[in-house]
Amino acid sequence: MPKKVAAHLTVRIEDIRDLGDTLMAVADEYPHDFRTEMDFYPLVMTYLRGRVPTAKAEHRVLEGSIDFWVGGKNPAAIELAVAPRVLRDHHHEAQSFAGNHGAVRLYASHNKAELKKLAAVPFTQARRRFLLLVDFTNSHDKSTLRRGYESALPFDAGHSAIRVVYRARDPKRSCDFQVGGQKKGRKTAS
């Protein structure tokens, strides 16, 4: 009988970073199998369940469905956005498929629905909120991403804190930052 592996009680920022890197590594080994965001769902579930057995996909909330949910004492909500590599060959139409036309972007303006869903979940239901941006194109500037998300979800008591984790093919381009909530050491006026 196999030994039971000790599982985390929740996902941490390190887990989300590693998840993004793992998705890229596996997709590089199987580039024709992992092309769109939905293609990655089984990989994400496998990764999460290996760490937190209470993970599940498509958790219903008031604003829609959260992509991935981790229950337990420190519940977490995770949204995934993928900018896939372009595999389309204009001379071979069989490689043309939805999500492979280069229009998928990772900027805040394209992920308003994800931000809205994550921000709407009460703190008692999800203490941690993550938006994982996986960029196979390496075409997004991290400072532009950060400014866009910070203006889309300002630091104030009216918005829940969300950790945006951007993983790019080039590790120097990868970053993560908080949007919403309060900045550490900063208090809002009463």
C-alpha cells in the first residue's frame, strides 16, 4: 500500500509560481496537446490535488465560476489566463483552432471578468486569491501589466487583495504583485 503524502492546507504563492512554470514545461513537451486555457485544466487539477486534496474546478460564486477552488481552513480562489504560443501554419488549416490566433492577451482590460469574480468573493470564503497569467508568447511587459492591474483594481478597503502571478518563458520577465486590498503599512481614512 502506498504511503500517504503530507498535503498542504492551502496553496501558497510559491505553489502558484511553480504551477505556472510546470504548465509551461509540460506544454513544451506536448505543444499540440496544450494550446488553449481549457486544455490546461486537467494539468492544473492534477497539480493542485497533489498538494491540496480539497481542490476542485469550476466553483460557483455570485459573479460566475471561479476556475479553481481550494477548500480547507485557508480557502483560495484561482483564475487562469493563458496567452498560447501561435502554432498556426497558414498553409495547413488543420492547425488552426480556437484560442490560437494571437488575440488572447493577459492585460487587465482583457481579464476584467476574472478580476471581478475574484474580488467579489468574501474574505471568509477565500482568504487567498490568485490570477495566474501564463505567457507562451513572451510578449507582455511586466511593468505595463502591473500598472494596468493596479489601475483596474486600486488599493483600498473596498476591494479584496488579489495576487497576480505572471509567468513568462523568460524567467527574467516573470513577476507577481498584489492588486486591490490595502498596501502593507498603509491605512485607509475612516
